[in-house]
Amino acid sequence: MQVNTTTLLSESIAAIEKVLEHHDRAIVAIDGRCAAGKTTLARELEEYFLCNTIHMDEFFLRPQQRTAERLAQPGGNIDHERFLTDVLLMLKKGLPFAYRPFDCHTMSLQKGISLIPTNLTIVE
């Protein structure tokens, strides 16, 4: 099924604005298949709302975490524990924080990315 990206963007903006009318802060998750346009939508929303975007690719499992059991689970290639402690719990506090993204090319954590929380955070 072909999706009209202009319609998707405008519907997403309207839905987010509605949420922000009733809440001081919000986290919006964008999910989908590879090459579905998640990053493009996240970038457009980030530009419109002047918010932060956090990419789940930065939370892939490190080599020592990759077990057959873990990888057999849906979404098992993501370090959910690190995402919870390094990002979600920090967003909840509403204070500046930093997290270290995982780099698939070097298979290691990189230098920290510092964020000052905004009223909206996009997780892609």
C-alpha cells in the first residue's frame, strides 16, 4: 500500500499537537519496516516541533549481549535495558542528560550525545 507522505506528516503533526495541548511533555515512537521512511518522518517532525530525535539504531545490542535466546525475541536486537536507564528514565526527570550511541561499524559505544529535553521527543 502506497502512503501519501504529505498526508502522513500533516496527520502526525495534528495528532502530536493534540497530545501536547493536554501534556507538558510527550514521547512519540515511530515504528515500521526497514526503508519505510521512519527517519524521514522523524526528521520532518523534528524540524517542525524543534524537538529531539533518538534513533533506536543507536541501541543495538553490543556483541557480548547477542545471544540466541535474545535475538529470537521480537525486537531482541535492541538493548532495551540501556534505552530505559540512559534515555527513558532521564526523559521522565526532564533534566539534561547524555547517552552513548552504539556504532555498528566499530561494534562499540561511541562518545556521548548530550540532550536537553524538549516538550517532545521522537523515538525512531
